[in-house]
Amino acid sequence: MKHISILGAGRSSTILIRYLLDTAKTRNWRVTVADTDLGQAIAKINGHPNGKALSLDAVQTMERQDLVKQSDLVVSLLPPNLHHLVAQDCLHFGKNLVNASYLSKELLALDQTVRERGLTFMGEMGLDPGIDHMSAMEKINEIREKGGKLTAFRSYTGGLIAPESDDNPWHYKFTWNPRNVVLAGQNTARYLEQGKIKYLPYHRLFKNYWKIEVDGLGPYEVYANRDSLPYRELYGLEGISSLLRGTIRANGFCDAWNALAQLGLTDPSFQLTPTPAWTYASLMESYATDDSPGEVKEKTARMLGLDPNSEPMKKLEWLGLFSNQPIPPLENPSPAVVLEDLLLKKWALLPEDKDMIIMRHEFEYELAGKTKRLLSTLVMKGRDEQDTAMARLVGLPLGIFSKLLLEGKVQAPGVHIPVMPEVYKPVLAELATFGVVFQDQEETL
């Protein structure tokens, strides 16, 4: 009887747990879901006979190792900074490991040892990263097989709110880790444009964005996501001229988020000093450099160089940043913590809300003396607050690959991301049965 342990039962785990429990039932496997919140783990198991819920503090070595030791496969949905602890345990006890997070330097450094022990540590097996790697490599290899030479590759993904559930001026709600949304882009982004390396530091990231058009949905904004350059080697694109990975947001989002960043409200490193009558307006007054008489909204607008009635200022006002509403007591209240707490209330999914994922790949290539452009686009909507497109597209690749690995249908010793045909072909094939299908449009330039 195979035993799968899932560490973490957060908002992106729902579909993964359901998929692996359904798989376990037909194969007589066991699935343990472990989380610091036992009630949350119990709810995700939902009485399934092949499932077990467990309370786990993943920082506690003995608790964590006891669970890893009993497992054939560990799926880690823990915060990224804890993956290396789980990886060391899996290496020590000879267990395979799968997660959806970006591979860290610590995990990559284990590659030779993992390979020698015949183990598989698969990272970036979720949505973005994950489905983006697999779907991109499928198209890249198709272009190569027909003799095409790639000159540009751009890939964008966004976790958004579906138009029918869009009821706020930001056109955004939380569908994944709120802390990651607040802290997004804090490292300098790097990409390649017409053979030149480009850098976008955080203070300029949300001012410099691109526009894309998605059929039937309209225009969206894209800002550069992290460091795109390593994907030249990972995707085998060493000779390419332009390479960019980006994040999709609704029209108007970037200018408003840039205002928050310029004010300093996304800073996680500085601890604020609460006052006895601490309100959002008093906090904004504290950030204002203009001591002339007037409303805090007008002072803030002047400081940002914006019209008080501009769209970014309307979005800040809608959040309640200029209101006399008290700021609740918060532990270690950095500006980012205060902002996250506020956004959790304003951007919460309602029970009937539908989220939406958009993934867009743009390929430019030369073939038979012509330059061609291929647009490959995935749009998927969730069903409700629990069965989200985000949970589906993060969880299904993890679940499918875990099943294939346990069944011995994939052999991939070492530390990897899913860019190999022996991995992405069967995973994408099963994803298609769940409606994860890209629509292609090709034109000659």
C-alpha cells in the first residue's frame, strides 16, 4: 500500500487532495494531509476512507521526520523557505519529493546526491511555475521539429477574477497566498529584449508594463516576473534574442499598485509604531511629506504626483486608506503586514465568486524564410470560492505527476523542473481531460 503525505492544506491544496484521494481509492493507497491547522486538514480530507488528517508543525524536526519516514512520496505545499528541510528528510530516508515552488539553490545543490540515490525531487510542478514550463516546452519542441528557429519567447500568467465576479475597482481578488501578492516583484526583474539584457528594479517595475489583448476578454497589463534569463538554458533557448516571463493583471492595476509601492506600504522590513488612535488616515498622514493644511488624500496625491481624482487615487480611497477606520492590533506591524490585513478584507473571494487564470505564450520564429508568430492561450475559470481555477491548475499537475511517479510510469532521477518530454507529455495529456487546453493563433509577420 503506497503512502502519500501532503504537507500543507492551504487554499491551493483543495483539488490536489481531492485528486489524490480519488486516485488512492482505486489503487488502495493512503493519503495523509498534515497542517498546523488540524481542522483545516480534516475538512480537506472530508471523511474519505483513504485519507488521514494530521496536526504538524513542519519546523519541528521529529514530527516532520516521523511522517516523511512513513511515506513513499512527499508533496510539500509548505512555504518555500521550509522545502529544504523536507528535502533533507526525503534524502535521508530515501523518499521522492514533489512541490510547486521555484527551485531554490539549496535544492538544486542536492541534484547529484539525489540522482545517485535514484530519487526524484520535482519542483515547479504547479501552475506558474509548472504548466507554463510544460506547455511552453511542448510548443518549442514542435517548432524545432518542423525546422523553425525561435527568435523571441514571452510567457505571461495571471491569477485574476472572472468578469462575472468582478465587483471592485481593482478588478482583483485573492486566489493564492496573499503575502506573496503583497511582496511580488521586490527583487529586480531581469529579461532579454532584442539581444540586450534589461533590468527593472522594484521602484520602476510597476511603471514599466506591457499591454496584451486576450480574445473575448479585452486588454490586460503585464509586468516582468523575476529573472527570465535562466530559462534560456532551461528551455534550450541559448541563441534567442528576446525572452520575458511576466505576470498578468487587469487594466489599471499596475499604476495603482505602483502608488502603494511608492508610498512605502509594501515594505516588509520596517516596523511601524502604532499610536493610541491609529487609523488608516493617520497612517497615511504619517507618510505625507506635505504639512500644509488639507485632506490627507490631497496630500498623498501631491506626493505621488497624481490628480486626487485619478484612477489610482480612487483605488486607494476604495481600500479605505484615507478613512478614520481604526487599524486592528497586528503582530509586528510592518507596512506590508498592515496592507495585507486590509487587502484580505477588501479582496476576499465570496462563496459564489469565480476566479480566472490566463496563461499566454508568445513565440516568434523563422521558418522557410518567413517570420511567424504563434500565440498560445489558456483561459480557465473556477466554479466557486473553494473549487478555484487556481487550486485546479496548481493541484492537478502535482497530483498527476505524483500518481505517475508512484506507478513507475516516469523515471526522472535527480532534481528537476518539468521540461522533459517524458514528464510533460503524459501530464499535459491528462490535464487536457480536465479541460486544460491552449488555443493557438498563428500569423506570418
